[in-house]
Amino acid sequence: MEIVASFSLVLAFILAVYSFAAALTGDWAGKERLLQSSYRATAALWVLVTVAIGFLVYSLLTDDFRIAAVASHSNRALPWFYKVTALWSGQEGSLLFWSWLLATFSVVAVWLNRQKHRAMMPYVVAILMVVQAFFLLLNVFIAPPFELLAMSLNGEMVVRGPLDGNGLNPLLQYPAMAIHPPMLYLGYVGFSVPFAFALATLITKQAGEKWIETTRRWTMVAWLFLSIGIFLGAHWAYAVLGWGGYWGWDPVENASLMPWFTGTAFLHSVMMQEKRGMMKVWNMVLIFSTFFLCIFGTFLTRSGIVSSVHAFAQSPIGPFFVGFLGAGILFSGWLLLERLDYLKSASQLDSMVSRESSFLFNNLLLLAACFSVLWGTLFPVISEAVQDVKISVGAPFFNKVNIPIGLLLLFLTGVGPLFAWRKTSLASLRQNFLLPGIISLIVGGVLFAIGVRDFYPQVSFILCAFVTMTIFMEFFRGSRVIAQKSGVNLLAAAVTLTQRNTRRYGGYIVHFGIVLMFIGFTGTAFNNEKEQEMLPGDKMEIGSYTLQLRELRMSDNPNYSVQHAELELYQGDKSLGILRPERRLYKASRQPTTEVAIRRRVNEDFYLVFSGMADDSNHAVISAHINPLVSWIWIGAFIYVLGTGVTLIPSLSAQRHSAHQGRESHAHKKEVQQQDVLVKTVS
């Protein structure tokens, strides 16, 4: 079976090359059958890659340790859902998974658009197949997923695997990690489609907005998956790694954040192109940057050039990614420069006090954040190459640069909706800013009175109040008009308002989710932590809480052995319950991990880590953290995802327009048929 799976990947690679050549040749020679053949080749390619990935999943589930990828990342005691997770835990399986996702996206893009944009589609297919061929090249020649293990038996080399595998990395044995990498991959791969349409638009000189109309939902879906992946990664870091936080500015964390910055900038600036015909070159640069940053993030994870708990081991795969990135950036940049005249803006910025200017500043800040993260991530690599000394850049640098940028972005989130397109009058500014300004100043005064004196936390809370009020006012004004006209309550009117323009009001819901996340981020300024060595019966004081260690015990199962610490938490004389952090040792990999215990509340989390035994082997090392407002991050993330989902639902006005066009098309088709019958009758 592994021979069939390997051969299917080789054949898929050949089909990717064929589809690329057939699409271009069919377009240049005007041969429709060759074009159709290239489209069908993408579907056949998907079938072949599906066969390969299906066999690898089957091998993982059946413990076929003859295959190196299975022996390296799975073992018999592993639960079945973690065996499936092992598919993307290693270099070979994750690259195969990427190839399968890209093949799936390519088939769907071709199927949905094969009758539309006939001038663009051959080039869209060709570009997607270039990316596909690159990853299949890695699958076939550089990181083959079906490499067999051989061992010497009586002087002869035979194919035979070990009795058991090395097991899945213990840090990945967490439910969220079963979906975190797929979400990131869906985001990374999803941006290939808008990239292909944008590049095809430049090649064919199509109307500037066509590719945006076609790929807006593709971009939104890819951005949504990338966002979910980032949220799940933060939650995993918080609940599994045991250091008390959710974001450590790790290089691989940063790799997922950079395309999110440019993708977010694109989703905002693209509205200027749709509304005013502006920012055409800028939008091309943003979508190209987003795609190449996705590839760059994949390179960082797999090349071994950075140290990270998320990254794969050192491998020879890096130069191939560097070559692909270099060639892609050079070609895209050259083509963009060649088409500058074609991408001239239809309008210019009329006023600095306008919605266009807020989007422009929003873009500049997002790119500044992206550059700072890129520079900080690569600085250790650059310093080692130039001075032969690796200078690490830690959280203080990233926080110092990005906290002010984040607060300015939060401010623009509230200001943008208050500005009109083209130019905003002074009377409008006074009317729109008065109530949010007053409320935010009151919040600032209350915070000062209760002792919140640090600059950044106070500014953050004030801006959160300001943005919340601007969003509330946007919903309230529109809902009140609908309620007065239809007689429904304000809540029902708000639902109707959202349905009428899902893109706009879904965006406001996303902004509200971001506000809630900023509240959670700000809570970091008030964190409190303490570590202590404890014997059963000992107590630890932290903040207003008291911890008492009740007992230490051991247990065992086929996958790992466990040290349990049982502690009772008090606030004053009141018992708040028992917390049970663990220390595990996984048998297959011989790797230890911590399982934290968290008492979650809206105002703060009590976060407890059993770090292990002290040098005397009698005292347990207990680390306690009080993390205010963390739950607001997860609540905000849920609302953010919900709002993005709302933006993907067609508005009622769009549905009516589509239905009207459908009726017109049907009537036209019926009229043509009647004319054909009349002509035949006369003949």
C-alpha cells in the first residue's frame, strides 16, 4: 500500500506540472479542450493526494511502525484522536497535509469559477499549480511521508519497524492541539487563492475590482481560520506550557501573527478600492505580502533557523523555501512594477478627517507592527550571521514597540466608524464624539479614584470604553429607526439592522470582540505570581488567597505516569475548592510535562503549576499565579469569530439583488428559447 501511496504523490506532482502547462498553452493557443483538461487535472490531482493522506492516516491508526513517520510520532498507547493529530505533528505529514489542503482549495476555486472570469482562470490555475508542484516536490523528494524503516536481520536488510513508536510530543497531547495546526494551515493555504487571482489580474489586465469581488469571501475565510488558529495557540500556551501566560513572542507564534497583520490591513484597505477606486497598488502589495508571509511562517517552522517549542527539528528543507520565496517575490514585484500604469487610483484622499484616512492610518500601524515583529524575530539570525553572536530579542522589546501601536489601533477602531467617507464636518464630529468622549473620561476618573495610575493600563481601559460606546451608538441609532417604523423592540430591530448590512455590522461585532480581548490583555499589568517549596500541610500566601498542600500521590496508565499535587484554595476563611495540578512523564518519549490547574472567573484566574520535586525529593515546587481578566480574552475571541461569521452571511439587500438578477436571467433564457422555437417553426 505504501508503494501505491508514494506513486500517487509522484503522479500528483506530474499532474500539477501538466495542469500548469496545459492551462497556459490552452489559453495562448486558444484551445478550449486543453483548458478543460487542465481543470480536470486539478480534480485528479486532489484524488491522488487524498489517497496518499488517507493511507498515512490509516497507517497511524493501525500502528504501522514500518513507516518512519508513524514510528517517530505515534505509539500504541496513544488515543486514536491523537494518532490522527500525529499526521501534522511531523515534517513529512504536515507537508502532505498542506498539499492536500491546497489541492482541495484549488479544486473548489476552479469548480466555482470555471465559467466565470474566463480570461483569468487559466492563469489562476497555473499559479495554484506552481505552489502545488512546489509542495508536492517536497513530499516526493525532500520529506517523503512513506519512507520505510529497514533493519539488519541475519546479515540482511529487511523492512521492519520497532515494536512501538516514539509517541506524540507530550505538549501536543491536548484537545485544542488537535485543531490548532489545521486551523493555521487552513489560514495559510487559504490565502493562496486570493494571491492567485491577484497575480492573474495583473497578468491579464482585468478590471481592478474583479479579483476582489471574487475572492473577498476566500480572504475572509482564510483570515478567520488564521485567527482561530492564533486564539487556539494562545489558549494552548496558557493551559499546557505552564508558564502562566498566553503569548510569549515565540518566533513561531510571531510567524502566524505577521500574515494576520497584513491580512487585516488588506481587509480594511480593500473597502477603499471598492468604494472609491483607491489603493489598488497598495492592495496588491498587501495580498502578496500576506501570501509570502504565510510561506515564510511555514519556512520558519520547518527550517530550524529559530529555536521554538513549536518548531520542527533542523532539516535540509530551508533552502528550498528560500528559493521559492525569492523567485515568487521577484516575479510578483516585477509584474507589479510592469502594471503600475494600469493600477492608477480613480480618486484621491479628499480630507485627513475622513474614513479613508482612518483606514490609511490603520494600515500603516498594522504594517509597523508587522515589521517590528519580523525584525525582532529575525534579529537573532541576522546578528549571528553578521557578528557570529546570536543576540536574543525577548518580550520586553516586542511589548515596548507593540503596546503603543496596539493602543493607537484600538483608538482608530473607535474613530473610524464616526468619520464619513470623503470628508467629515465639524458638526458631525461634535455630535459623534461627545457622548463616547464623556463616558470614557468618566471611566478614566473612576479608574484613577480606585488606584489604577499606570499610564498604559489606564489609557487602554479608557479607549475600550470609548470604542464600546461608538459601537453601541452605531447599533442604537439604526435600531431605533427600525423599531419606530416597524414597532418591534430594540433587540429585534438590531438583528434586522445587522441582516440588512452583515458586512458592516458584523465588522462592528468583530471590533467589539477585539475590545474585550484588549481588556484581557490589559489585565497582564496586574499579574501576581509566587513560587514556594511545600510539604503536605504547608501553606502559601499570595494576594488575598491562601493555598494549603493536602497530599502528593502517584498514579499510572499505559501512556504516562503521574505525580498529583492536591491543594485547597482559601480566600480568608472560606474554602474555594480543591485544585489538582499534575506532573506527567510520558513513557514512549520519556518527556515530562506539567498539567496546570486553573480556577477561572470573569475577574481573574487562579493559575497553579506543580513544577516538580525539589532537590531533596520531599518538597513539591508549587508556582501560583493570579491573572486578572484573562477570561475576557477567550470571551472576546468567541465574539470576534461570531462577528466574522456574520460578515460572511449575504445581506438581505444582496440576496434580493441576486434573486432579482436570477429572475431576469431566467426570463431572458425563456425568451431566447421561445425565439428559437419560433425560428424553427418558420423554417
